[in-house]
Amino acid sequence: YKVVIAASDTFRAGSIEQLSLHAENIGIKVIKHTYGADPAAVAFDAINHAKARGIDVVLIDTAGRSEINRNLMDEMKKLVRVSNPDMKIFVGDSLAGNAVAEQAERFSDIGLDGSILTKVDADSRGGAALSISYITGKPILFIGTGQGYDDLEPFDPKWLVERILP
């Protein structure tokens, strides 16, 4: 697959540079605007870039959302309307406890297709995966098991059961 990334986190200081560095390390182009730009406009430009160049996949990186920040969730809904994505994936930090489940619940308002759970290697029990899957009614697709670019594994429900019930 050919991939491009939309740097739609135009809010957090350093986010565009951080994403650009990681994308450069793995050979993926980043479409970016300036800080404060409309995240939906960045996504729109990345999609047009991909269409014009026969690129298969556009990954849209967005700002993290607090489970209680309505404005950011409204921005996410706008981004979904503008980009009309084929797939919407919630990425949550397994170490965030109940907060990650609350975030997933809010994200389910945009019509999630699944989730990716990060930092599972540092989570002693893995209960966040169970909570997210239950709350959203959608599968956990992948888990992050380390800090490397290749440390993403397909989620195995048997693995979760063995962690929760040793």
C-alpha cells in the first residue's frame, strides 16, 4: 500500500514536528498546515493529494480528545463529515484506566469501526481492552506492545483472558 499522513493535530505544540519525524523515519509523506489551521482542511488536502497521486491510504492524525471536551469532539465530527473515512479507529492508552473507557465511549458517537490499545506491555492486567470493547461494541484491532514501529500486534482475545484470569 501507498500511504500518506494528514497532520490534523494543529493544536498541540510540537505535534506536527513529532509526527513528521516519525513519518520520515518510515518513509511516509506528511501533509501539514500551520498550527491553528482547521484540522478538517488538512485532512481534505491530504485526501486530494492521495487521489491525485494514486495513494491507497490516508491516515489522519488528530489531537487527543478529553472525554469531557465538547468542542474537540464537535471538531472530530466535522472532520469525519469532511473526510468521509472508510474506517474510524480509536487509539487509547491502556494505562489511562477508566479515562480511556470514557474517551472510547465519546468517540463511539462518530461511528467507530474498532480500537487500537497502546502501552499494553506496561499494563499488568489488560482490563482497558475489555472495557473499551464492551462500551463501543467494536473489536480491539491491534495492541501496542513496545516503543518500536513494529511493536503493533493483532489483538488476540485469548491473550486478554489469560492476562485477566491468570
